[in-house]
Amino acid sequence: MHISLENRSGGTCECCSASPAQFAFTVSPKKEEPQNQVALCDVCFTDVEKLSQGEHWRCVEGSIWNPEAAVQALSYRIASQLKGSSSWAQNLLDSVEIDEDIVSWANSNQMNQIVHLDAFGNTLENGDTVVLTQALDVKGTSFSAPKGTVVKKIRLVHDQSDQIEGKINEQTIVILTKFVKKN
Ligand SMILES: [Zn+2]
């Protein structure tokens, strides 16, 4: 742990105040530098990504008021991830006022960058034209689209990185990305 982080934290966990805090946790996606790190104890460090110990994390009700941006961002992120299962977390998010850039830092882990790749690893985008790399049965019809069928103006299925939508035979169907090649 960097000496400045050690001094800042005073050797106690910046989430739950337990000591010793021996771990420097970098709040993604920022660089591994003390101002982007939070000093954590063993318990917090082990569970900070799984968040399996729901009640333990009520400690962020305190740490979210820490003047350090990294501690605020991590606390906010933890509360956001627990708000579905814990009413205290939702209450906390409703009651704090946090700078917008810290909120977006906290939430940046949720913009899970979904990338759609074709059968050859090319990145697919909305509006692309693709070619089927194998024959596909069109669900609910007796129609089978032969290999080599061109599908224009595809749409990416936003939460499914392995699926796109496209029109075949005037019908919009979901196609698995592994069966297409970007044209
Ligand atoms: Zn801790």
C-alpha cells in the first residue's frame, strides 16, 4: 500500500473502520494511484466484488460521507449494487448528495461494455450488413435461410452480446452472432 494511502486511512479500513487495513483497492476504471484507491480490511477486500455479506456493507452508510472521492465512489457503488435487495441501501442513495462525477465514477462498472462479435471476432454495429455462415431455420416457419444469405441493417440486442436481430424473408428474427460474418 502506498504510504500516502496508509497515512490517509490511518491504517483502518476506509469502509468499515476495522483495522488493520492492509489492502489497497483501486476503484475501477481509474488508474492504480492512491487517490483512486481505498484502504480496506481483509473482510471488505475479500467481499467487495461479491458483496455476499449484505449486512456487513451497511458500513458504507458511514463511509459514503468520507471526504475522499474514491471512498465515496466505492461506497456509492456498493450501495447501488445492494439497493435491489436491501432497503437501507436504497434509503442511503436517496439521502446522500454526491457530486455527479463521483456518481458516474461509481456507476461506471454498470456500463458493462457489451460487445457483439461475429464468427470471426469482428465487432458488429447497428446497421451493419452480415452474411450467414451457415443455414438457419427461421423459427416458427418452414423457411430455412441458406448459408450466404445477406442480412442488412442488423440491430444489436442490447443486453445479449451473442444476439442480433435482422430481417430474413421479411421477418425480423434473432440471429446468434456466431453464425454471421460482417460483410
Ligand atoms: Zn473493512
